[in-house]
Amino acid sequence: MKHLYCFLLAAAGLVISLPARPQTFLARSAGRPDEVINALLQNLTTGQTENADYSVLYDALYQLYANPLNLNTATHDELAATYLLTELQINSLLAYRADYGVLLSMYELQVVPDFDMATIQRLMLFTTVDEGRGALLRRLPNPTNHYLLIRYQQILEKQQGFTPAEASKSGKLPQRYLGDEQHWYVRYRYSRPRAFSFGLTAEKDAGEQMRWQPGSYQYGFDFVSFHGQVQNRGRWRNLIIGDYQLQIGQGLILSAGFVLGKSAETVQGVRRSTLGARPYTSLSEFGYLRGATATYALSRQLDLTLLLAGNRRDANIIAATAKAEAEVSSLLTSGLHRTASELEARASLAEQNLGGHLLYHPNTRLQLGLTALYTTFGTKLQKRNLPYNQYEFVGKENLVIGLHGSYVRQNVNLFGEIARSSGSQNAGGGIGAVGGALISLSRRLDMALLLRHYDRNYHSFYANAFGEGSRTINESGAYLGLKYTVYRKFSVAGFIDRFRFPWLRYLVDAPSQGYDYLLQATYTPTKKLLFYASYHEEHKQKNRSATKTTPKEVAAGTIRRVLVFNAEYYPLWGLQLRSRVQWTSFRYAGADPSNGFAFIQDASYDRGRWRISGRMALFGTDDYDSRQYAYERDVLYAFSFPAYSNRGRRQYLMVQYAVNRHLDVWLRLSRTQLTNQPTIGSDLDQTGVPHRTEVKVQARWQF
């Protein structure tokens, strides 16, 4: 009875507390998940972190919207993986569930301790309290997410790769793209949260050919991804056939890519969550497993996951000779197959994976896991004989075994993982380790601590643990992040991270070290206004090109600084404006700095079935080192985070129209105009004019 009374009180309170004016966050974002996702990503990318694949996060947030998380059954890790709740709020929700049982409505979150209206309004787009149970055969004809999406895009200016090839004086024809200039993308999804999911994704990049050659692993489109998933059938927690990823522990062995790393989310972004297997739906043509995986509940406290996968990976292969076997000199990750050389590398390396994960979770506070992954390649991996490759993996087989765990006590979350690889023929096995804590010191102050160490000979091909480098190898570091809510409308956050690379790296011909820190302040004086300012500074080493005084490349210290001011406001019903100024400085030690700036004005307008958004940006950089990154809105399931370089302007206009309850269409035009260069791009991507215009047309049919 007390539980029902709390629910009725919360529902009445929410109705009273929601203002009649339509400019509230809830009114603006109702039915518009991309509004919330765009706002989250724009705020998270203020630091312009290099090597971060924000497209994976974008796709994961949309998948969370399409398959909302059930707050009545969600685990601590699932709640943490949304990045929407603090450690204090997660523990409060779990304690409330334990005391009062399941939530009757989302409105009941108002009476959960430590929850505020802003948090509740964000959660309403990505979560539910629906149990969603029932026989699979009865639910199969009733998906909650069933659509077909088709996208076409093209650069209107003629690029060098699409021009006619003219023979040189020696009679040799220059390289050209083999396919046409159109980019095509098709996506089909039939799913119901925590019950089943069936999906197909197909893509052809500009310059690639449409071919049906099963012998070359191409089926029409250059890239085809598929999956079938069934969940929560008795003791079978999860079963996936097709393409999938696994997020386990802190990402030392298996990481699904749904991670933030160093960003403006200075506390929650450092910890990984054990989410298990998930269907792969991204367009990145690497980093996923193709085969089957299943999770079975051996008991209420013990889950077993097994995986089997056989992939074909892009690789540069040096042919066998009479004295040596064939060798792989490098693994390729671009996913582009436009020229004869790119096609030669396509799907040229066979890879097999066999693995397992045992997870012990006696209660909501404790979990322990054991993971093993055995990877074999059809051709020996042997990178080029260069100093920085001395400890890279050599061989055909790699075994990684690791332990991970987490423990929650009151407002402290301790987590960690340790793993060892033992496959390389030249450097033996290496160790990787991560340990940290998330602590809610008070209702206003949250803190994150993290230590990491990855040996120079630690090798795990599906790892993506927290770090400065783009790979989980050859790095040690210590991270401290803080977030303080001064009062309801004003908060400050920051981090400092110190790192060291014991061995050489690509473009760094010496052991190196460095540190970076970020400070951000956010002020929301009214529901119509939001301001934030951020400053990010990074110190580390990088090879410097030869000069008259230094005749060869040497590793030199560098400093990168990024300053951002951002304002968002809602002057009229349906109209949102965003103004942004950012500045970047990059400097080698003892040299003059390279500076860059960008002035950006965004606007979006919603009215009835129409939605219009656009940007005008002016930018100028001394060189590519001071380039500007600026997240842009794009059509549904597309992601745009271009680098502005040289001097010029950038603008785009996007129109979305809901034809009826089944059909939505998008049209997006974008254009970059340089004022100090006669062309844009390089090599085969170069245009003969100083501007580049791209058009995108997309349609989604919801069945």
C-alpha cells in the first residue's frame, strides 16, 4: 500500500511540476530521441579527443532508444552503461527496488532518493518499466521496432578517382576507383526489447563495386552484416547467430565499443560494464565477430557464455617464397575496397575465435568473471621490421585469459580486470591490468580513480580498455576525474590523466610520456538557456619532421590546447539556437604555435511534420595540427564529426518530413568552401575546385 501511495504521489507531483510552456526539455524531446542524443554527443565531444570512435557511441544510444532498458530488471552494469546516472543514483534505485518492489510507472522515479527532474526526463526516452514477458511465439508477430531504411549519398564535385585514366609517357595507366560515385546504405530491423532481434545491414561506399561473387565473400553490396537474436527463454539468457560483439569486464579481452573513455563525462565514462553479447549493427567493417554465441544460466548466480566465430579480415599479405612462408604485414581497418590494391587485401586473412566467459553474480553488489579467448589466423602475422614493431604480435595463435570483478558498497564502486596473453613468437606473453573506483563523496561531488598498465607485448585483438592510445598495448597511466554540482543550475567537472609509453610507437621514435587535463563548467539558468565552457590541454611526444638543424625525425614534446564556449537557447516555440566558439593551439617544443579557430551557429526548427536544422561555420587553421573538430547533426543512423582545416566556411541544411505514420524522409546538403586552397582533399579523393558538396537522401518505412 505504501508503494502504491508513493506512485500516486509522484504522478501527481510530476503533473504539477511540468510547466505549461512547451519549451521544457520533455516537451522539446518527446518523440525526438535524436534531440537528446545530439545534445549528449555535442556535450561529450567538447574535448576533441583523438582516436575516439564516437560513431559507435551514437549507434549504441540509438539502439538503447529502440530497445529501452527495463528499470525493474536492469543490473548495476546495465544502468551504468547508459551514462545517464551517477553511482549514487544507481545505488538509490537498486535500494528502492529492494525495499518497495518493481516500479509501477516512470513517474515513481520522483520519489526515489537522489533523482532530479532533469535525470528523470532523460531516462524517459531510453528506459521503461514494462516487464515485457510472454511466450516467444506469441510475441514474435508483434515487434516494437520494425523498419526498413534506405540511404543514398554522393559528393557532387568530380574527385580524381572518378576521372578518366590517361596513360603516362611510359604507357602506364594511373590508379582509379573501380566503382561509381554513389554511396548506398540499407538497414532492416525486426525486434522487441529483451525478447528477439533480427537485422540486416548492407553498405556500398563511393568507389566500390556492386558485385555478386560468393567466392570472394561479396554478396552484392561490399559490406553485409546480419544477426538473429533470442533472449530470456528459460535459462537461455541470450543466443545470437551472425554478427555480434561482447562487452566483458574492463575491455582487456572483449570490448563491444560502447565506451566513452576520456571525455566531458569525467566520472562515469571511465568504467566499463559487463553487458555480455550484443548484436553488431555498426558500419565499421572490423572489430566484430561472425558466428554464434550463447549465454546459459547454470544457476541463479552463475552464467556461462560460449562463443565461436570465423571472420575474414582485410590484410596486406606478402606472398610466400621458396625460402619463406606467406606473411601478413598489416591488418587493415578502413573498410574501403575501391581500387585493385584495396580489393586484393579484402577478406584475405582467415581468422577463427573460440572463447568463453563464466560470470558469478551472487547479488547486486558483487560480480566476478573469468574470460578466455583463443584466436588463430590462417596466415602468420609478421609486421614490418621496424623498431616500433619489435614487440608486436608474431605468429598464428594467441590465447588471452583474464579475471575481472566489481564490488559496490554504499556509494563506492570498485572494479578491475587483469589478463595475460601468451601467443607471440617473438616477445612471449604480456600482462594487462586495470583497476579503479567510482565514489560519490556526497550528493554534489563524484570522483573517479583509475590505474592501468598494458605491457608492450600484451596482445588482445578485441580489446578496447581505457587508455590514451588507440590500442590496449604499451601504456601505463593514472586518471583522476571529478564532478561537482555547485547547485542545481551550475556544475563543474574535470580530469587529469598522466600516461607513459615504455616503448616506441608509430610516429614516436622513443619511449615517451605525457599528461592531459580538462576543465568544464556548465550553467543552466532557465529551461531555455544552457551555457558551458571547456578547456582541454594535452602534453605528449611526437616525431618532428627533419629541419636544417635536425636532419632526421626526432621525438619532440608537443602541447595541444582546446578552448570551447557554447550557448544554447530556445527563443521561440519549436526553435533551438546553438552558438559555439572554439580555439585550438598546437606547438612543438621550441617552435612557434599553430593556431586554429571556428565560429559556429546552429539552428533547428520543429513544426508539425517538418523538422529543419542547419549550420553556418567560419574556420581558419594554420595547418592540420590545429584542425577543428565539430559534431554535426545528420540523418538518422548517420554520424558526422568532420575536421575543419585550412581557411573557409562550412554549412549544411537538413530537412526531415514525416509523410505519414509509416514513412519519414530526410534530405541533407552540406558544403565546405576553402578560401586559401585551389583544391580539397588529396590523392584520389582530391577535387579540382576549392569546394566540396555532399547530398544525402534517406527514407525510413516503419511497418
